[in-house]
Amino acid sequence: MNKHEPMTISNIPYVSEAFFEREKDVWKNSWLMVGREQDIKDNGQFVTIDIKVLGVSIAVLRDGNGELGAFYNICPHRNGRLFCDRMGKKAAIVCRFHGWTFGLDGKLRGVPEQHIFEDLDKNELGLQAVSVDTWGGFIFVNLDPQPAHSMREYMQGVTPGLDAYLTDPRWNWHTGYQHLFNANWKDLMNIQHEGYHATHVHKTTLGLTFGPDECRNTLFENSPGLCSLLTVLNPLGAEELLPNMTPIQNLSMKYGTTANWVEQNTSRPATEVENAVNLGGSDRWIFD
Ligand code: FES
């Protein structure tokens, strides 16, 4: 790009229906996070996810041996929905339409009045499996039954550091929430990959704490899944910054989840997470 060309981007990928149709393929062979392992730690526990862009629902459950399996959430007989809740526990999977019963391993176990079906082979009518994998306590599914890349390969670039972070017992999952809202998902993804906006959009809260020069992007050009890592550093150091902050900025730093470097907010200085999320080991690290 010429240095003097405006750095604008086309809106076609954001609004074009034709582009969107082609883009749906992305969801068919990507690893998609569905929940936490601790959500389904007992045999028979399940979690479901509706992938609305493809019009499919997936159920992930722990079978009688404690192994995770993932299946399309429909009955192979007449496509009845099998799991209606987001989470729960079952001893067996019974379709409410005609009562076909499946084991926790997805195999068809029982067909009421089976004699009315000629040549029915239960071995060929189990639930349709998709790929499932875990990483760092999170559960992921991939609709491709034989994905080209494992979950770990998909996240290459950040896995060594985040492995250390997510397996460190000092860092526990504390709170989670979900909220659905009407938005273009690419806008949300884009802002996670640049910190240029921060001093303007967040000027009344975090705007003082870092500028564009302190937001470093690492690109993973050959990664099959993860395109970049944004690292945000504190430009001034807490001691110089705190006296200049407004009450609102002070509160946002005190209670904000990303301001790890602020002394009053944490007993863990940034350098303690060196080799984990703070890959560069900077004492000015705020977040990745
Ligand atoms: S649709 Fe499930 S048993 Fe018929």
C-alpha cells in the first residue's frame, strides 16, 4: 500500500449476502468453543450449542466411560431434536418423537416396535458424530469429522504460553456470562485485533493508560486458526499514572478485569505471569 493511500477497507465482506454465503464454509471446519470441561464433568452430563449461521445444533456429552463425544443434536429417524436444554444430565438419550433410544456413546440401542421396520440395522443408525477436543479446560467442536488441524495446531502461536496460564492452579475460572445481541460479528472480532481505538473509545475509562504505540500486534501468518495476538503495555507505569486519573478512570482501573498491572487491583504483578500470557515478560504488561 502506498504510504499516502487512505487506510480504509472495503465494506463488502461486512454486508454482502453473496460473500456471507461463501463465508459459511468457515464455520464448517473451524474449532468452535462450546463450554468448559467442568460444566460436564460427570458421566451423562451434556452441553449443547446452536450454530445458527449453519442452522445446526450440536450436543457434547460425557459417556459412561468419562469420554467426551459430540453429535448433531437430531435424531437420525425423522430429525427430532434430542437435547432441548443448554445443559443437563441424562442416563440415556430418548427421542421424544417416536421413542428411539441412544446410548451416551451415540449408538442406537432401542427402537420401539422394531419389527415394523424391515431390515433395520441399529449399527448404522447411531447419532452423527462431529469432532471434539479440549484445550485449557475449554471444549471445542469441529463439524468436520476429520479436521485438517487439531485444536492445538489451530491455536499455534499462543498455545505454549496459554497452556502455562490455563493450567496454573492460581488462575481459576471465576465467572462467566453470555449475552446475545444484534451485531455484525466481524466488527467485534476486528476490535479485538487492534488497540488503535482505545484512547478514543475508552477515553473516559482506560484512555489514559495506553496509546497506539503501546498496543503491539503479533501476526501468525501461517496459523490455520489464529491470525494475531494483541499485547497492550502500560506506557507510563502505575506510579506516574495514578495521580492523574479521574475518579471514573481510577474505578475502572481498580475493578477492570484487564488492568493486571495496577498494584491496588492485584497482588500478582505482571511479571508473575511471565511465560504465560505475558509472553514478553514485560513489567508494563496489561493484557494479551
Ligand atoms: S424422530 Fe426420533 S424417533 Fe422418530
